Amino acid sequence: MILETSIEFLKNIGTERAKLIKNVLGISTVEDLLTFYPLRYIDKSKIYKVGDLTKEPESDVQFKGKITDLQEVVYEKGKRLSAKFRDETGTMDLVWFRYTNWMKEAIPLNKELFIFGKVNLFNSYFSMPHPEIEADEKKALSGTLLPIYPGSEKLTKRGITNKLFQTAIFNLLRDLPNLISENLPDYLLKSMKLMDRLNAYYNIHFPKDLKHYDEANRRLKFEEAFFFQLGYGLKKLHQKTKSFGNPFPIVGDYFNHFYENHLPFELTNAQKRVLKEIRTDMKRSTQMNRLLQGDVGSGKTMVALLTMLIAMDNGFQSCLMAPTEILAQQHFNSIQELLENTDIKVRLLTGSSKTRERRIIHEQLENGELSILIGTHALLEDKVKFQNLGLAIIDEQHRFGVAQRAKLWAKNNIPPHILVMTATPIPRTLAMSFYSDLDVSVIDELPVGRKPIITAHRREKDRLSVYNFCREEIEKGRQIYFVYPLIEESETLDYKNLMEGLDHVMNFFKSYNVTMVHGRMKPAEKDANMQYFASGEAKIMVATTVIEVGVNVPNASVMVIESAERFGLSQLHQLRGRVGRGAEQSYCILMTDEKLSKESRTRIKTMVQTNDGFKISEVDMELRGPGDILGTQQSGVIDFKKLNLIEDSAIIKASKLTVEKILEQDSLLNHPHNQIIKQYYIKQYKGKNKWSQIS
């Protein structure tokens, strides 16, 4: 109960300060205060000399000397207190903008003492505003690494200083050591060589030395990762023991006939491995929940089709749901083309489907005549009823809400097997953390015969040579994309817009047909222009990022991305994936301004150096952070105080393996030595992962 007590009852805080601390820092309870970790630490055992200062120190520093010449300075807007500080090497100014009479009288003059604070440099002269003053040498040179906590001017004005947080947390740790109870069993502390919890809190706030700090930091990170992974581990266990599914034991005629007679290319080893993982899952009488990660053009659609054929062999229907009409249409075209010489029927259902078409689809689904349905959110409508849905494939799951997906599960009495596909490679640390409740499969190689795309960085001065290169490619029979970030002139950003770009391209490539696509076009006009390019009649397509997904033209060999510095890494990688779909060598040319920010340079350099979507996603996460990559809907999930998803992949992996081992031996944590984990989990995560679901 003490941990849940409001901080207003702590010494020197009170009701008003507690309200302000809650509003600014989100700290309201004793437990919040204990997990309010320092930003950095200062070593007070070191004494600086005024005469040795050549530049402004990066952190707060300590000096030994005397304060002299204390005086009050009155000026137009108020008053300040100023003094001189002298040691044997030099002099600097001390200044107080906020002070009281008792404080002015308490400053000891001409006595040996220690001052501590942030040094400022102005006009080649050093000063220290609002220094901490300590006359006791023992306290000043404690040798402890002192914590510096996050703060703000708003708090400082009300006397809520770093010193206040130091004192409040120090008193808590000293007076109430029993309030921090252990939540990991002894056997785990020993096997993982972890510091106990109480010591970890002491040494994260007031470390004895750097070694103790590192041990405390590792312990607290592991604890966060462990209980996070435990939540997912229990959820996965619940799915496997309580989520009944229809077993698919047969791999029969539909699969084998297609595999032997209609497979247009040899599957990669990665595709074969993933198919084996999927088949193993679907043989069981529990619902499959698998995430299929595959880079642009790695052959996820082929894996999806083969999985649907296994469902058909077992007497079940399948559906594939995509977030946009363009993507759904692309999947439909690809699958229909692959099944062209078979008697397997495939249909497409989107918001644009005509009433008569819908009626036929509804009838064929209910009487079992239709085995494969591809579509958008339209699949979720109540009118869409399956005779026997056994497999649901979802492309780009992050674009669908939980409630939407649940509607799909409810299309059958026994939930269908679930295969989630994503073409956005998710950094391995993110996949390990946020998809722990799904089994993860990765297609990490391109189909045989595909050549890696060559990526080059060019600037405005190179434009003529870029255009000439594009002309050479067209003469070879290829096609070109030009992609722009804007549609209309921007008053604030000096970038070439789409219309300007179209004029440039049409003026240079006068003898070739050019088409244009952007997001503000009517769907019919957009489709017509895309078809004009796909047919090969138009040799050049000028477009915005509307072509990021959904356009599949194997003959297109060059992607020119204008103002490439304005695109994120993920977007650049997706756009590049529009070429390289045929057997010919393909190119991606990144056009940028002469001046680039450090971040833009990193993005461009990464694109030029690698085609590996997973490496690109790791760099993207370093630049943007995990929240941005997961999207706004899921970014709130990241609530770690210590754990860093980019830097701490080894700790995440170790915690995941530890959780898997524990749950394998004691799935309900009923063993006496696991009770400490169970009790803490129930108390800490009530409402987040309901224990009732898995016990």
C-alpha cells in the first residue's frame, strides 16, 4: 500500500507541489517516484579549478574556494544577487535571480567552501547561476555519483529542484527498504547473474560506482523485458490451449497439382522453410497465429496461395484481406494469373464491387462453390457469410483495428487459421517484443533470377546524365518511374512539384508517351493511367507515392525518386520495390538537393549501401524510434522506463528465452519457486493481460 501512497505526504512536497509534479512529470505515487530514473550522474569527488576552464563544461561541476563581494543589484525589471568566487587560480561570478533575505544572509563570505552547479561562458568570462553551497568537506566530496533528474523551469520556480528529488528518493530508500520486494526467484537471479531488486533501486539512484550502476541498469532492464515477454508468453499459451482450430492434415490434389504443373518458378529455400512451418501449424487442432515477414518482391503472395490450396485440400475456404483496393486488386490479379489454367475459382470483393457481382459472390460463398475470396474491409460486412472459412490471411495487419480483425474470426464457428503478412520489414528487436504472441516466419531471400537493384545518389547538377541514362533504358525496351513528394506548389518548401516535374519530363522525352498518377485523381482516371503504363504504351509514369504499393510492372527498370531527402527510409524502400520485378537489371536513382541534413545523409547512404529491408528497418528505428515504426495505434504500447528496443536486443532475447523455458516446465507458474513471479504479474498487470484467460 505504501507504494500507492501519494507523494503529497512526503516531506517538503505537500499538496500544491504534488499537483505540479503530477502535471509536469506524471509522478503521483511513491512507486512513480522510485521509478523516476536519473538522466545522468555527476561525480562530486572531482574538484575543478577556475583557471583551468577553457570552455563551458558539459555538466555540473564543483569548485573549492571563497565567496566574496556579495551585493544586491537593482535594475529596471527587478533585482539580482551577485558575488565573486575565488580560488588560487582565478575568479568567476556567482548570480542568484531568485532569492530571499534569509538566503542572502546565510551565504558564508570569505570562508573555505565548495560550490557546485552549471558553469556558463559569456564574453570570455565564466559564471555560475544559483550554485549549491556546501561548507562540510565530507559531504561535498562524498565520492558518490549524484543523480540528475529531468526537470523544468516551471518546477524550479516553485522550489522543485534536483536537490528536492535527490533528498526525497534518498529518504525513501533509507527509511523504507522493505517496500521494494523481490519479484524474481533466487534461481533466476543466480542463473542470469542479476543484482537483487532493492540493491538495483539503490544503485540506479545513488550508485556506489559505475560497475554498480551497470549491474543495477541491467537488472531493471531485464525485469521490464521479462514481465513484458511473460505477458505475451501467457497469451500465446492461451491461444494454443484454448483456441481450437480445424486441423488440416491433408496436402492433396489441389496443392500437388498446382505445385507440379503450374508453379512458374522454383521456390526459394526461405519460401520452402516458411511453408513447412505453416503446414506444421495447420496440422494441429489449435488455431494457427503466424506472422509472415517478407521483403518487397520476396514471394509472400505465392506462399499465401499455396497455403490456401492446403485449406482447399481439407475442404475449407480461404480469404485474403488487404487494406486498400489497389493492394487487393494486385493480389487478385497475381493469384488469378497463377490459377489461370486450373478450375479453381477466385473472386474479388471491394467497396467498388457492383451489386450484381456482390450477389453472386455471396451465393457462391454460402453454397461452397467459391473457395478463395480476396478483398478489402468489404469482407467484414455481415452479409459476407462463408460456408466453411478455414484460413484468413491479412496483409499489412497494422492497418486494421482489433475489432475489425475479430469480425473476421467470427465468420466461422471454429476460428480460422490466421496468417498475417507484412512487406514492411520489422526490426528483429521489435518483432521479438511486439509479436511474441505470434509465431514469426521470415522470407529473407529473393526468388531465383531476380537481380539486386542498383541504387545511386545523384544531385541536380547530374540531371542531364540521369535523363540520358533513362533514355538509354527506354531504347532497350524498358519503362521508367519518376516519383515526386508534392502535388502543388508549396510556399514554404523549395521542391519541384509534380506538375513542374511532368513538364520537365515531357519536354525532354518528347518522342515517348508519358502518363501521370496522383492521389487526388478519380479512381477511374487513376486506374486508366496505371493501365496505360502497365500495358507498355506509356514508357514513363510521373507519380506521387500513390504507387508505393499496388503497381506491378515487371518491365519497369528505373525508379527516379525526386527530392529523395523528403521521404522516410521505409517509404524509399517500398518505392524502390516497384522496380526489379523482372529478369532485367533495375536501378533506383535518388535525386536530392545539394545540402542535406545529417539524418537525410544517413537515409540516402543506407539506401545506396543495402537492399536488405531488415537492415534498413534497423537504421529506420534508430532514426525514428520504435513508436513511429509501429504506428500511432501501437506506439502507446512502449511504456518501458529503462529498456531500449534498439540497444537492448540481447536482453530482450535473453528474457524471451528465459520465459519460454519457465513456461515450458511450469505453464501456470504453480511451482513454489515461481509463485513470486505469478503474484507480482497478477498485481502489476491486472487488466492488461487477464490471468483468468490463461488459468
